[in-house]
Amino acid sequence: MPDSERWFQLYFLRDREWMDQLIKRAADANYRVLCLTVDLPLTGRRERDLRNGFSLPLRPTARALLDVARHPRWALDALRSKIGFGNFKSIPSEGFTTVAQHVASLFDPSADWNTVARIRSIWKGPLAIKGILHPSDAVTAVELGCDAVIVSNHGGRQLDGSPPALSALHAVLAAVGDRTGVILDGGIRRGSDILKAISLGASATASGRAFLWGLAAGGEDGVVRATEILREEMDNGLALIGAPDLGSLTRDHVRHRSEMEVSW
């Protein structure tokens, strides 16, 4: 996709040399934005994965084997395909389990703001920092020269009880003002969710699951259709609230539940 808007997502890695190589490769491949994710110093206790038997190493269960048996075409395609991970060619085996185990061991829980400052000095393009929920962290990111703050709780999968990204948006916006872009990531399932976030002051929104679902259901055509659905829902919502475009959305277009209580 040579003409696309490309962002490279980077995690904190123990191997600083390898992390630097990834940053250089992203720059050489003309990625415009580096997106540094800071809320995955280690993998959280993802209970849904545990319930579904998704563990490392992978252990086949009767349920999983039955699911494979019910999808023979998929199973045949999977057997014929050789999964490759370009960033992990140095690993002896490129099997999913081996790579997943290796990746889990690479995250650096000791990384701090000094690490962010070091990456900022290396990367010459726009830098977005993803996984911010607290306003003071947003301010620190701005002071270190980050060009955008992505308010996110990692899809709610990392820490049970962490606040929804939308509930943290207002405080982050109040802390950083117009000094940086503020992107809302998480909970975007419909076009109307995008309208709400923009109305509340977000510069943009990010979504992953809608496109992954589209990809799983229909490949490239499924991703295109997921994009179309979000766009159609946005256009429909804008028309129904009387807003000509996204730029005309303001805080007046949303109401908090407490503002809608009526005394009879």
C-alpha cells in the first residue's frame, strides 16, 4: 500500500538494539508516524483467553478440534499456508507458538519516561503515544515532544477495572488543551461512536476490532465493507442531528445522562 497513510506501532522491548532497528526500518519504509504503545509492559490476565483455552504453548482442546473439523476448507488452507513473521526471521522456528512465546518475553516492564524521551530523539517524524488514561501522563508526553496522545485502555483487555477510554477523555483534554492532538481509541463500534468522541473534543478516533471482524468475515472486501458501514453511519448521524460535517460538531451535540434527568 505505497500511497496509504502508514503508522508503525512499537512496544517497549528489552532489546534496545532491535527496537532501534525496527524504528529505522519504519523510517526507511516511509512510515510517517511512530505509535509508541505504553500500556503493555507485560501481558495482563486475559480471562476470556483463559476460558477459551488460548494459552501458550497452544494446547488443543476437544472444543477447538471440533471447531476445526467443522471448517475443513479453512483447515486445508491453513495447512497449505506457511505463516511467516518478517520481524522474527532470526528465530529458528517461525511457528505461531514459538513467536508468541518469544514476543511475550520481549516486553520491557522497566521502561519509563526516559525511554520515551530516547525514542523521541531517534524518531524524526510525528510521534503518537498510545495507552494514556491519566491527565498528568498526557502532560508529560506533550512536554517530551509527542505530537499526539491516544487515550486508550488497550481494548479493556489489560487490567480489569481500568476506566473506559471515553471517561478519561475530558480530563486529558483539559490537561493538554490544544498543545497536541488527542485521539480516542476504544469502544468505537458504530459511526455514532465517532460522532460522540469528536463532539467531546477528540481530534480523531481509532478502531481495530471492526476492521478485524471485517477481515475475518470477508477478507479485503470485508475490511472495505466495515469502513463503508462506519462512514454510512457517520453520514446518517450527522444528517439526523443537523450537523453538516465533523468540523461542526461541538459539546452541545452530546448530553450526559445527568443532564437529561427530568423532575416530574
